[in-house]
Amino acid sequence: MDAKVGVDLEEDLPDAVVIKGEDQIVHKHVKAQVNVDVWKGEEKGVREHYEAQVHVDDRSDDEANIHAEKVEDKCNTNLEDTSPMVDMHNKGVSPSNNTDRSIIVYENLHQMCPRDTPKNLLRCSLLIQTRSKNVVHLPLCPANRAWFKTIYTPDKWLTDEHIDSALYWIRKVKFESPTTQMENCTTTDVLFQQHLDARFQWFIKAEGLFFENDKLLEYCVGASPRLANPWIGVDKVYLPLNYESKHWVLAEIDFITRKITVYDHETYCIGPRKFERFMEPLSTLLLMLLQKIGFFSKRPEIEHGEDMTPWSVEGRELVPQQEKRDCGVFVIKFVEHLIHGESIDSVQADKVKYFRIYLCLNLWRSKIALW
Amino acid sequence: MSDPAVDPPNVKKEAQEEKKTPSEYMTLRVKDKDHNELVFMVRKATPLKKLMDAYCVRKNVELNTFVFLFHGRHLRPEQTPDEAGLGDGDEIDTFQHQLGG
């Protein structure tokens, strides 16, 4: 797969797709290692391909070391069939004096691929390299190819940015379709837990708990994260929680039944005692937070009194079995199902591959909507 | 007596330098979740990686331990302050980078 090829493709081609054609001219004077990215378009070869191309993810490679990159795409034939807008550009080879890389620009993906089967779309998005340093701008974070690759590659762990972006997308769907029937709920982001843990340390030391412009209270009044609802107006809040930077779980605060439910198949992995300690900040501080924002005075239907005992924390039984390493995807999928008022039983481990691809596509589309 | 004679040119020189490069540097305040603050002076055209690494070194932790956010948006190390829309005196929040699987 690796060959030393220098390719220079024209950069300013709006709404055009530049795909390397048949001509492959080997250039012997390329000093730096040039990665030849070959998308085989075959399911079988995909894994090996990524493993062989891991170094492409490296930032240093993305920035400087690669002078040119060639993309050969078998699916271009499909694309040509489906979309008349696809142009095939093929330009000669230049020496390695350029720092520009070959640019594959798929803009307006929706219009481009009228028959946008997930597979086709995914293939398009795989080849994306935008003009500015291979980075596309999602609402919450800039994302490069490696970022998307992490989502659709099986067994890869999701990071906080993935969870945040996915939850934002879920909130956005909810926000944009207020008429459809959904649960009256909202979500937080992954940073809520970190604020909470930090604050719990203060609480133990008996320092002042809240102060002006408190980030923690911003979550409760709906100012943060973006497109969240104030807690006063909702029945349920979903929180993604991270356990020691190795496991994602989903917690649900139910204001009506006054309960905290944890959706995690692997509760036993954490261990009952550790689990209790893990949930302690939330269960302890939640009531103080709610009192601070005057929750109970505005929601008289919730019987509270002056009871300050922490709400009970329960592990939800019969959570669908999940494979290891996919818990991030499951958390996102659980939130999606629960917000739409559907049972989470249909979230099964054998569909994870499909979930990952769809998540990737939806996040990719959220970028396009920005432009 | 010689000092005052020497000083004015120095002052002038410094003032000139400041004049020349008023827009080249900016101060950024990096705040962690416990509200401890570190102030960095950075060049506007330097990628933020330098600041991030310096912060991690200062905190005695491995690189990439933290995520850096500005107004809720994640900052990437290859961005420069200008590209990220940062201005003089802006506040960056840091959090632990979290993974899970």
C-alpha cells in the first residue's frame, strides 16, 4: 500500500469532488514518507487498512510530514452513478515542495448523494479533508478525521468530546421538533460531573458551597450546556457519568419519583462499595442544588417537605447487555431512546456497529448544517 | 547623575517595542474546576499546544491530561488563539480529559 507518490490536486474546487484517477506516477524524489491512503471499499480490508494507516491520525503527520496524499476510491464509481455533480479531476504530479495536501472536498453532501445510503455517506465522510488543516467544525468542537474514525471503528473508546457532541445533537433534535411527543426531560454534559466532584471536595471541607456565577447552577437553570432546558420545567435529567476515565454510565434523575437511576450493565465491574462512593457527590449535592434554585417551591406537586436525606440511587436492572468498550455508544443510545420515550430493550450489542455508523453520520451532518 | 541620562532612551526603546508589537501577544487566563488560575502570555500566532503543554508541565501531569474549553467549545492544540477566537484577557477552562469503554 505504501508507495512514494507525490500528488498535487487542485485546491479551489468548490462543490467538487477530487478523486485520484488511474494515473499513478511514482516520484522518487520525495524525501519524506508519503502516506498513500487507499480506501478499498471492501468490508474485509477495512480493519487491516486502518491498522496500516494508524499513523495518519498522528497530528504531526496531518500537519507537516505528509506532503501529499493520494486517495484511491473504489466507491467513486458508485458516486458517479448516483450523483451527476461528482467531477473527476486528475492532475499531474508535482514534487514534494508543496505543503498542501491533496484535497478531497465533499461539500453539500446531502445534495451530492441523493441516494444516501449510510454506507455511501460514510464512505464520503471518510474521505473528507477540508481545506483548513483537515478540521471540520462541529457545534461544540472542531473535529478531524481521527475524531470521526474513533466513532465508527468498533471497540474504540469514546472521549468526552464525542459524548458531548452526541448529547448536543440529541438536544438539538428535541429542540427543533417541539411538537413531537418526547419525554419532558433534558441532559447535562460530561463536565457537570467534574464540577460536581470538585464541589463535593469543598463540601467535605465545609467550605462555601455556592458562589456568584456558579457553573454548577448554570446547569440547573438551563444556561449550560447549550439547548438544555431549565430543571424546573422538566421531569427527568440524564447525566453521562465517567468512572475513573475508563467507563461511561448513564444516570437518570427522576424528580417525580425522587430517584436516581443508573443505567449500566456492568455495575458489578465498579463494585458496590466503589459504586456508592462514585455516586455520592451527585446524591448528596443534588438536593442542595435543587434548594438553591428554589426547585421545590416552584414545583409544589413534588412532595418534599424539609427532607434532606439523599435520594436513593438504584441500578436499573435488565439493562441490555453490552460488549466491553462500547459503553460510550450505549450511553448515547440510551439517552436517545429514553428521551423519545422508547424502551431501551432494543439497544442490543449486535447493533453496535450500526449505531456507531449512524452516530458518525449524524454528527457529520450536524457540521454541514452549520455551513 | 548618569542614570537618568541612560534611562530615558531605554524607556523610549521599550515603549517603541511595545508599540511595535502591541498585537503580537495576549494574556490568557487558564482556570481549573477548583477556580485556581494561571495566567499565560502567548503569541497570537503560536498554536495553543504550547500553552497546553506548558500548563500540563506546570501542573506536573502528563500531557493531554486536560481538555481546554473556551465558552463551552473545545480548543484544539493546533489552533492558534486567533483562529479560536480568543482575545486578550480571555478565560480558558480546563477539565480532566475523560475516556470510557
